[in-house]
Amino acid sequence: MSAIAEPIAHTTTDDRLARRNALVLAAAQALAGGNNTVIFATSAIVGAMLAPDKGLATLPITSMVIGMWLGTLPVGALARRFGRRTALQVGSFFGILSGFISYAAVMQGNFGLLLFGTFCGGVYAAAHQSYRFAAADTASEKFRAKAVSWVMAGGVFAAVIGPQIVIFTKDMMAPHLFAASYIGQSVCAMLAAVVLQFVRIPQHVPKQGDAASRPLGEIVRQPRFLVAAACGMASYGLMNVIMTSAPLAMVGCGHSVTDATLGIQWHVLAMYGPSFFTGSLINRYGVERITGLGLALIALTGVIGLMGITVAHFWSALVALGVGWNFTFIGATTMVTQCHRPAERNKVQAFNDFLVFGSMALSSFSSGQMLAAFGWDALNVVVFPFVFLVGALLMWLRMREQPAAV
């Protein structure tokens, strides 16, 4: 069945279908997530070798994040027009393209080409980041957090696949460091495209009696959406500040490329490993509590990062950062799904991701400049004011809605 020929039906709650889709999307996430891991583990190092200025070393990662940012709205528009699966497969095409272009950049020593390759990887990431929303499309309110969590759990395997690709292929085409790694990145995107053919998500068709679709401006002014977006922006922005610079900082502190790559592997495992139970924790303790716990763990990252520069300090900070991101981001995603009606889902979800990945773009560029100008400690200090501000907003939302919940 072609992607465009997906069945068109009224959107109904169907947890059986939601479970099936969540498992398929988790498998696709395991492969597609390797795209991000390869880029994050290699691009700052390759950028430092190819860039005309060391302060631009993290610019390839910034280019990827800009691709994510600019790709969110087109992915949402494609999903509305042709269905989720078509939008996701267009993303797969960009993922395949990303690896081949980055390979050519390394072989030619072309920094501009590397930026274009990682930009395509960002467009791919915009598509596979929407897997979590796709899993929630037919889920009931009770199962929604679990559906999101299950898909994110696929990242556990991405945390192994991506770094192992880098470790085993980094010198395969010596002296062109990481050239073969980018070929492996394209192969992962091809396999993910095959898995996505098994996704079944009916498009929403309005029926008589449905509530009218509201203007986007009205939806995003809801306090719950504003706080959810702030939590998502903080979790991804702060995580990106630390993660993009950590490999470069580790190498600068005298640690090996393998140590830096394994640090990213532990970080990505920590990002997605808790997903096996995060949904259950949200159902039991409430989305605001788990989101707040995630913010506290992100703050702990800054504390650990300021305590030392051994491999153990770097790895511990990256693990705390990963778990904190998981709790905060899944919590924020769950809150976004509580803010829209079925007919509004694509535009609201795409706009949320546009905000989130916009914050990532800013943090990616600034992290490289800050690392070069002020050092590793300054990046860790930046974490605290943002965590405090977003944590205060989350407490405000909880207190504001508490009377209604009693």
C-alpha cells in the first residue's frame, strides 16, 4: 500500500492500533535515531578539523538543528495533506541524503558541504521526532503517555547503534576520519524507511458534531500549552548546549575520541532508557511532578560538570542530562497532546516543535562560541537560571489548576 493510499477515516480512540503503531515506530526510532547520534558524536570534531575558525566547530550541529527547526512546519503540512506516513518517508529521504553528503564533505575536506549534509540530517530529525506524536494519534487519554514513551524507548537501541557505527567505522577510510560512519548513517535511514511502511494512522476527517477547529493563536495562548512549550524548549535547549560541546571539551581535556564517543552513547542511553517506564510514572504521579523531576536532574548536570573534568565527571553529567531530558521532554510532549483537538493536532504539534527546535538552533550556535571563549565551566553555569525560570512556570501552572482538580 502506498503512503498516499492510507485509509481515510474519522479519528477514533483505538488503543490496539496505537500499541501496534507505537511498536513499529519504536523500531523505526531505533534506526532513525542513529542519525542524530552519528552527527552529535562526530560533527564537532570534524568541524574543528575543517572550519576556518575553531569557534565554528559546533556549527555543523547548529546546521542540523536549523534543519530540524525549519523542517517541522513542512513535515506538519505534509502530514495534514497526505497523511503521517508520507511525511515521515519524505524525512527518510533526507536522512539517506544526509549521510552521503557528509561523506562527500569529509572526502573533499569541504566545510560548507558538511553543513549542508548535517542540515539534511536535521530535516530528517524533524520527521522522526514527530514519531512520538504519531503514536499518540489514536491513543486514549490513559494510554497516550505510554504510547509516547514506548516510541522514545526505541532510542535506547539508537544509543547503541549510532556510537558503535562511529567506533567501528571511524578509521575504515583512513586518513578520512568518520567518512565510513556517514555511509552507515545513510544505511540506517534506508532501513528505517522500510520499517515505516508498516505504520497505519488514519487521517482525521471532520464529522458532524465535531467541535470546530480553533485558530492556532487561541490554542497556543492556553497556559498549559505555554508551559509545555517552555519545558520542551528548556529540555532540548539545555541538553543541546551541554551535549554538543561535551565531545569537543573531552578531547580538549586530553581524553580520547573513543571516550568522547562512549560518553555520547551513555548519554543517549540515558535519554531513552527511562522511556520504558516514564509513561507509567506520569500516569501514577502526574505529568507536572515528573516534568519537574526532569528539570531537577538537568540542574544536577551543571553541578556535576562544575565538580571536575575527569572521564567520570563528563559521563556522569551526560547521564544525568539524558535522564533529565527524558522526564522533561516526555512530560512536555504529553502536556501538548492535552491542548488540542484531533483536527488541530498536526498544526499544534508542528508549531510546538518549531519552538523547541528553534531554541535548539540558538543553543547549538552559542555553545560553540561559549566553549571557545569562556570554557566548559561557563556552559554548566548557564543551566541554572533557565531551570529555575521554567521550574517556576511549572509550579505556577500546577497551583493555577489545583482548585479545578480538587
